[in-house]
Amino acid sequence: MKTKKLWISLCIPCLAAGIALTPTARAQSTAEQAVPASHSATSKEEAKAQRKAERKAHRAKKNAELKDLEKHGYSPAGNQTQYPQNLQNAQQKSEAQQKMNKPASAP
């Protein structure tokens, strides 16, 4: 009998806490439901468009870098027996030209 009373005295506060928290959880779920479905679809589309634009910009940057290296003598489809050295030479030439084209900063 004492065990049953002890169990009940321990369970009642837990149940009360659960009941007290239940309306809050329901309010949150109804607030989430209040957001129109079109709004979440629009934000998903915007996020997708942003990721697509970022991919395009990244691809354009990489293509520009490759064209610059090709302009300075690197050929990715060419003879690859001297691969690292050919790439490094093209990078050095590109960097040297960029330094020459860059205006001197004023002190």
C-alpha cells in the first residue's frame, strides 16, 4: 500500500507538468499551421534560385581562371608528362601579369 501511495505521489507532479506544457506545444503547432503553404514554397524556390546563382558564379569564376591559365600556356588536354610544372609556369605568368596590371597603391 505504501509503494502505491509513493508511486502516485511521484507521478502526479510529472503528469501536472506534462499537462501544463501541452497547451504550449499545441499553440506552437497551430502557429506553424497559420503560415500559408505558398510562403514556404516561395522561400524554397528563392533558396533554390540563390544556390543556382551561386553555382553559376562559381563555375564562371573557375572557367575564367582556366581561360587565363590557357592564355599563359597551360593546356589541360595537352601532354601531361610535365603536368605540375606546366601548370605552375602558367600560374606564375598569370600572377606576374596581374601584378603589372594592378595599379600601385598610394601610401
